[in-house]
Amino acid sequence: MSGEKVRREAPALDVTPAVPAMPAGALREGAVPEGLEPEKVQLKSLSREGLERFVVEELGEKRFRAGQLFNWMYVRHAASFDAMTSLAKDLRTKLAEVATLHSVVPHEAYQAPDGTTKVTFRCYDNAVVEAVWIPNPDRNTLCVSSQVGCAMGCTFCLTAKMGLVRNLEVGEIVDQVVHIRRLFPEEEHGRLTNIVMMGMGEPLHNYDNVVEALKLMTHDEGLQLSNKKVTVSTSGLVPAIQRLGDDITINLAVSLNATTDVVRDAIMPVNRRWPIPVLMETLRTIPLKQRRRITIEYVLLGGVNDTMDDAARLVKLLKGVPCKVNLIPWNPHPGTAFQRPEPEQVAAFQEYLLARNLNALIRETRGIEAMAACGQLGKPGTRMPKRLRLQVEAAQQASADGAAEIGAL
Ligand code: SF4
């Protein structure tokens, strides 16, 4: 990176919580949720190779059993070892004694009239994380969480108010996807096609676990999602952005949200460590595979970053960055002074970018009624309809007693 073009040096990856973290003990009271067994081996936290080692070295079984187990977990979405009928009964018994299939259990769901559904999951320590199912006629997208809370302290985001409680384990990230596939079976809802790591947390702040989880999601024997349809969104952790392309091929989205360091410092404290010039130079210089483009996320906050001067600065900043721009009108939540931008201002902002050959989309607001829209995760919304509630309860029951396949309900 050129020294002249940057204002400040990028320090090492060490992000101190920008807002006080919720005491970790706060969520650990109460019994372990039914269906979770934290003392056992978490199978969904193991890589394909790790699973093979476990099967051969710990269980004394043949290597090919790992392939069968992997298939039951990620292709057939088995809810229990008993459902894995191609495995010998004594192997299933052995597995149930030392390992567990479930790393999170569905807790509640909140559905907006457009079908966007926020599903909350409970972890072993009673921490609650959220995933959002976003249906569309041509694709279904799942927004997945990577941390309990978030350390980044973006002032417009509800999750930030929790502070960082802890990182999610690999299995806790992957299991959100497996449970959602069971709750929204393909025959009824269409295939889950897209994953966006844009739920609670800064994915690149939980780098190793997120990369391992993404490998399971895109593994051709695993969840089999196309790496062209999987996106990691970051607030701008520069050293992690620089590493990511070497470790995995997926799409990158960067939350920019301001065109001056003064404003970005104020709304995204991460900017004080990696300011706009450092971030933009990184985006200009990282190698992108397969002609991919970076998605620049720009949350429009009324009167803060939505002026035509901002639009003009944004065009200049993005010069030389292979990108498309997602304009996201800010979604309100209680307890902040921010305003949703005027629709005319959003349209004018987009037109300015389009006229200067920037590919700019206004991201349709989805799930706002269920507090499931961007920046709204961390609080409940409208309760779920009865049918979905029954499915969630069935999933909880299946996790607890290993009795039923949810897809059969
Ligand atoms: S916007 Fe993203 S990075 Fe910023 S606080 Fe919220 S969850 Fe964290």
C-alpha cells in the first residue's frame, strides 16, 4: 500500500470493544437448553478432514463412515443419529454417547408480512443469536450471525448496543444454516441459494471460525452453496480483508456508510483504526478472483451522509475500486436520534451515482416489521405465525429427543 496515499498507518488486528461488553456471565445463567450437549464433541464444528480423523481415530471406524455422516448432517439434515439409517446401530449408539449434532436450537421466529423471517437460536450458554430468512421469487437468502453481540460499536446499529459477548463457534454458525433448511424445506419454499454473513457480529473479527464455517457451507459434499452466492460483510478490518482472499474464495461486502473520516469516525469507531483512505487503498489493491466485484454497502442516514456532496465524494472514493454499490435506507429502531432518509433524497443519490457509471442499487427494505431488517438485529419483533411456531417447536423437540425429521411435518 502506498505511504503517500494514506493518512494513518493501519495497526495490527486488535479490536478493543468500542462499547462496554455485556458481562459474559449475564447470558450463562440457567440450565443448558434442551437438545444441546456442550460437553460432547460438536460434530458441526469439525471440518470434513477433522470429522474423518474423529471417525477413524476416536471411534475406530472405517474412513468412509465419515463421508456417510457428513452426508447425513449437511445434505439430508438429519435431526438425530437415530435417523441415520445407513449407519450401523452400534455406531449410532457410539456417536450419541460421545458427540452431538446440534450446536444451536431454534428458539423463536418473527415473521414480517413479506415472508422475511427472523429466527432466534439459543446456544449452550443461553446466548441468543439471530438469522434472517429473506425469500424472493428467484432466490432465497439467509443472513447469518457470527458473534453474540458485536464489538464494533456502529452508532446506527442495534446489535452494537449489546457490545461483544463472545464469538460463535464454527458449529454454532453452520447449524443456523442447517436448521433453517429444515424449517424452510426446499419442496415448499424453494432452495436456499444465498448466504450473507451480515447478521449479528463482525464476521472478520471472528476470522478463523467464520472461514471454517464458510468452508463447510461451500463444501461440495457439505451444504453445497455456490461460493459465488456467499458473501461476507465487514465494517472494514483491513488486515483481515487482506488475508481473506488467500484463505477462501467468496464475495466481499464492505460497509462504508460515510465519505469523510469525520463522519465515519463518529458513526463507525472502526474507522479510527483503519480510516477511509487506508480502506479504499486496500480495496483497490486486493486481488479479486474470477472478475468479482466488491459490494460497497452504504447505509443512508437522513441528514448525516445522504447529501449530494456525499454522493460526489463517494464517486471519487470508489474510483479504481471494482465494485457495485448497495444503498440501504436506514431502518429505524428505538432509542436513537437517526432519521430514515427521505425517499426523494435516496432516489437522487442513486441517480447521481448511476449517471457517473457506478452500478448502484437501492436495497429493498425487508422484514422491518419483524425487526429483521439490516441493523435491527438484537431485539424481538412481531411474533411468528402459528404454523411456523409449530415447526420451531418441533425442531426444538427433535433436537431434544432426536425423534423426528422436521422436513416431514
Ligand atoms: S453494523 Fe455490523 S459491524 Fe457495525 S456494530 Fe452492527 S453488527 Fe457490528
